[in-house]
Amino acid sequence: MALSRIWSAFIIVAILVAAFKCFFLGETQIFSYMISGKASDPANPLKLDGVIETCWVAVEICLKLIGVLCLFMGFMSIAERAGGIRFLSRIIGPFFSKIFPDVPKDHPAMGHMVMNYSANLLGLDNAATPFGIKSMESLQELNPNKDVASNAQIMFLCLHAAGFNLIPVSVIAVRAAQNASDPTDVFIPCMIVTFVGTLVALTIVALRQKVNLFQPVILIWLLGISAAIVALVLYVSSLNAASIQSFSGLLSNGLILLVFLLIVLGGVYKKIDVFSAFIDGARGGFDTAIKIIPYILGILVAVSMLRTSGTFDMVINGMKYVFHALGADTRFVDALPTALIRPLSGGAARGMMVSTMTTFGPDSFASKLSGVFQGAADTTFYVVAVYFGAVGIKNTRYSIGTMLLADLAGVLTAIGISYLFFT
């Protein structure tokens, strides 16, 4: 219900803003922009897709997702039949059983969630999505009310959406392409911000679900993760930009190939029909990709209307005016478009980041902060639409509110950290 109201509000606000600009400000082309899109121009290098083109984009996204889903869900089917998912569940069970008390210790969902969080941790977007959808499907099996999100599903998705990752590879690559003097300077701020966002999401959901976070097992795991992060920060901080990109590529891509190898070896050892298991899992991936097309289409169209109507520009200009009137430092406002659109569209937020770097220079404060915003959270509404849509959840309860609070905590942390690191 919450997503329905938000989606309706996006469309209503976008059309009302466009009508105001058309009839009171004389921008007669605004309705055409909303339907057909607006080409980029030197003043604004970010192309704005209209509703029609956005429909094609939504389908293209799902078509590309079909192959990825088929591949990873095929391998996961092998792992399940070979017992690998249950083995992984037993390892992580002591910790997950505390924050997911409704999920049995040896349930496959435990292993699926571990693989999703691991992929997310390494910034493997394409790999994280199939694992995440499989996790939601596994948790849906335990859900007594199939139309309403369960406690376990909310906890899983809120932690996923917080976007905790070790190395923001895509942000570093974009900054390098824009000839930033130090493309990796956003690395530590991004890690800190995503960790804070994850802790905020965990705390809020735990309070709502009456989960005691001061249990020894939870504290030990959190302290262990924190120690590992500190060790990684110290190591990566000693590397140059080229070495960081090489290390992150080796770590992430090497891990995927290692997982594939272990899964196939496990299947051969257990003497299962490996290829048949892969095909069965891949079929499920195809069905899931087709099922989520309407959800992705709906979210992207609403976001497109907000962008092409100029709603985002009005919000940003209004915030600039307010902070300037208060006599505050307004440098961070120039980076806010990325933060505002990040929960709605990852691709649009990336475009905003590039636009900020093009306008203010890749080494400006606004550009660095924009990079931190881009690497500091997942695409909240896209995640909600895809993951809940994949299992037919209609009532998301308090999940969206929790994710947005975690996003807000990340934005505030990003601003504070950026002033500390970049000024």
C-alpha cells in the first residue's frame, strides 16, 4: 500500500508541476518532453528519457536481466541439490538465527541471503540481484500471509537496500574516466557511509521486530566485520588508483569464478545431474525476469515523469535558496541531485553524478560528494519493486520507511564525512 501511494504521488506531482510550468511559465514543450524525452544540451549534458522511451528501457533492462538471472539461478539450483546452500546456512546460522528468528537455522534462505550479501559487499550488482530474488522466494515459502511482507523479508531487504559494500568500483571507474586527480578518494567515505546506513537499518528493524542486538553472538559478528573493514581500509589505502581497481577486479571476478568452480565440483562429488539441475534453475530465472517487468516499468515511468517535468530542479533550487538565506555553506547542495534521485534510479543517479563532475570539475567538493552519494546506497524503490514484485508482495509494511530513514542517515553521514575528508 505504501508503494502504491508513493507511486501515485510521483505521477500526480510530476503532472501538476508540468502543468504549472506550461500555463504559468510559458514552457509549452514540457508535456512533449514528458512523453518523448529531451535531448542533452551543453548546459545540461544529462539526456532525459520520456515515458515512451522509458518503457523500452524497462523492457531492455529485463531482457538483459534474463540472461543473468538464468545463469546465477541455474548455478544456485546445482548448489541446492548438492547441499552447498545448507552447508553455507550452517556456517552463518548462529548469527542469522538471531536477526532472523523466524527462519529455521538450516533453511536454504540462510545460504541464499549470505550469497546475496556477499555479492552486494563486493559491488557485484548483476550477481546480487539473482541471489536477492532467490532469497525472497525462499523466505516467501515461510511466509504465512503471501500478500504481506514477513518480518524476515523486511529485515533482509532493508539490510540489502542499505547497500553496504567494500569498494565502490563503478564510482571509482567513472571518476577515473572523468580524469579526477585521485579517483579513489571516495573509497573510505563510501565504506563508512554504507556501514552507517546498514547499522541504522538493522537498528530500526530490530526495534520494530523486538530483536535484541546486544546478544553476544550479534556483537561478536558486528565487531568481527568492523575489524575486517578496518584491515581492508588500511590495506587498500596503501595502494594507488590503478592497484585498487586491479585488486577490486581480482577480488570480485575471482570470487564469482571460485563460486562456480566449487558449485560444479560439489555437484560432481554428490553425483547429481549437474546440467539438468542448471537447466531447471535457469527456467526459474527466466520466469522471474518476465514477472518483474511490470514492476520495473511502473517505477521507471514515474521517475521519468519527475525528471522531465522539472520537479527535481525545483526541489534543488528551493533547497539552495533556503540554505543560502540561512547563511550556511551551500557547496553540498550542488551534489544533492544525485542523493535525491539515487533511491529512485541508479542509472539516473549515475548520470547526475557525471553531470555534476562535468559542471563543477571532477576534483570539486560537489563532485566528490556526489560520488559518495552514488556509492553509498542502493536504489530503494527499484529494489522494493523488483524484490517484492518477484514474490507478489502487495503490503510492504514499514520496509520503505525504514529504507528511506537509512538513506537519510547515509546522506547526512556522507555530507559530514565529505567535509572532513575533502576540505
